Amino acid sequence: MTDSHFIPRMAFTGAKLDHVEDKRDILTLKTYLKNPKARALMLINGKPAVTKEGHLKTCHPDDLVGQNIIAPGPMFLGLDDEGPVFAFALTDDQSMTAESEFQEMRAIASWLDQPSLAVAGRAKSLFDWHYSHRFCSTCGKESQSTAGGMYRHCKSCETDHFPRVNPVAIMLVIHEDHCLMGRSPGWPDKAFSALAGFISPGESLEEGCAREVKEEVNVDVHSVKYVFSQPWPFPSQLMMGITCQTDSRDFKVNKKELDDAQWFSKETVQNVFSGSDDSFLRPPGFTIANQLLRYWLAE
């Protein structure tokens, strides 16, 4: 099988949402809120409400009147085929019943359907950004959520602040039929994953990849190839999956960065994925590291 046949199942992607960035004035947002088909997601501390049947719990925004809602209030996520989609952050679970509960995003990522997980991830990332950017970075005054949470506006100095994502390179280092993976301190025994690091100001994706690999395992790489990306709402990153080549299997672990690193053959990785080998713990299916390994196996 060639890499052109590999189709990743990337968690936190696939939301069928029109962000409607040009129709977010106050009157239009009020109309969306009153739309009989409007739906609202609910989160507490970044945990979405889900039903016992394994679906996102939603309700009409009117049903949340009187609940303990945290600023920035109604977050308008966009329009889908059914209607307007909002998200509300709550302080407690007054709206919950025995048929639903709030669950950690990482826990539901392994089984929630892909479009719903993408919508929930978008909501969490936006709320996290609003919580950490309450004050204007220009004048220090408190800013206000604007356009249904699309951005924040500082009335003091008239500065607009827009949500940001942090770019991260996550790379599979390859030498012939082996790949190099590392493990961070505190990870479960035998847990290994692709190397990763934030892209720094003033460098390209390729340069960031090479720098991070050099810093973590003292390996020089070349033939850096972008493969695919994944939104990662913990709190708000864009994981950019990369493969890169090296001419030697010599390496030295930087203990300030990693606890350990090891080379694994393609056969070993294949056997781990099939369940016939326990040389390392397979990265969870909702991670881009898992998809990078599958991509490499499919080449």
C-alpha cells in the first residue's frame, strides 16, 4: 500500500460548521439564540456534557436561563445543517440528569463521533482562550467578548484580540525500516510516542522540526515532509505531523527533555498495532502520533 491510500481518522476534525464570521452582529446573534432549532453544548472546566448513550448532550439555549453561566456567556460556534450551535460554560451541573454527565475531553475522544468531538474541541479551545485573555495586552484593561466569542474588544484602547493556536511539530524520525520515538518523564511504563515541540518565532516548520530533534536526541535530520495536521484542544494547539529522515541510528537522550528514546522496527510497530507485541504502548487512536505511525506502516 502506498501513502496515497492512507486516510487518517483525525480526532477533533470534521466539524460540519459554518463559522458565519460575517453575520455576528448583536441582532443576528439574538435571532440565532431564539431559533427553535438552536442547540447548546454545556461544559464545566472544559468537560463536555455527554449522555449515557454516548452523544453530546445539547439543549435549547432558553433552557439554560437561570443557570450559573460563566463569562463570556453564549459562545456562538456556528451553523450546521440543523441550525445554530452555541456553547455555554457552567459553574455546576444543575442541568444534569441521571442520563448524562460531564466527562473529560481526553476520555470521550476515544469513542465520541468525529463531528461531535470536533465541535466540543472547538468550544473548549475558545473558552480556554477567553479565560486566559481577559485583559488587553496593549493597555492592561479588561476586554469584552465580541461577536459571539469570535474575538475580544478592549473599549479602553480600541484594540481587538483574536483567538490564537500554538503551532507544534510532531515528527516521526525514520532511518531505513526503523523509527525513533521518545517518552516523557511520568508517562506510563512502555509509553512511547513521536517526538514533538513548539515552533519558535522566526523559524519554519522544517527548521522547528530539525531543531527539536537535535535538542531532544542529538540527531540531525533531513527530507522533512509535512503529512497532516490535527487541532489539539489542550488548551489550543495545531499539531503538524511530519516525517523526517536521518542517516544514522546514533542518538543521545537529553534528560532535560525526555526520559528515554528507542528505535523500533516497522515489523515491531506493526505487531504492536495488531496486538501481538507489547514492546511499547500504542499511542491512543485519537492522537496524531497514532496516525503518523499508521501512515508510516502504510507506505
